[in-house]
Amino acid sequence: MNEIEWLVEQLKTRLSDLEIKVDEPYHPTGNHWLDAKKDQKRVTVEWRPGQGFGFFAEDADYGEGPEEVIPEKEKALEKIIDSLQS
């Protein structure tokens, strides 16, 4: 199980009524994208294997980089949960 799969599993376990979409790369070592939505709140995260999780602003335009990068999956999980519940 890779880190994005772990993250999805944890989110599904901890939050009810959560919509999750994962875009996997064509190449197994490429970047994964995760969109999580609960009620009216939404979080977009890019996972780069070996680098961590990039968090994007809700109003980010195509081509913009992440506002914040978190290397640890556990801290990324907590940030997603906090963002969706605040």
C-alpha cells in the first residue's frame, strides 16, 4: 500500500459522508492527486513519492504550486481532517 492509498483508507475510516477522488499517474512513480470534499469544504492534495503532500488553495489556478508541503503522511492526514471539519 502506498502513502496515498493509506491516506484514503484513513480518511474513509475517520470521516463520514466524505467524497474522495484520486487521479493516479500513468507511471507508477508519478504524482497522485486527491480531492476530498465534505459538505461545502474541499481539499486538493498532490502526493509526490519521496517528497510529500502538497496542499493547494481552493481558488488555485492551473499551474500554481502548492501553498504548503507536508512530508509526513500522518501530519497530512491531520491537516486534511482539520480543513474539512473547521
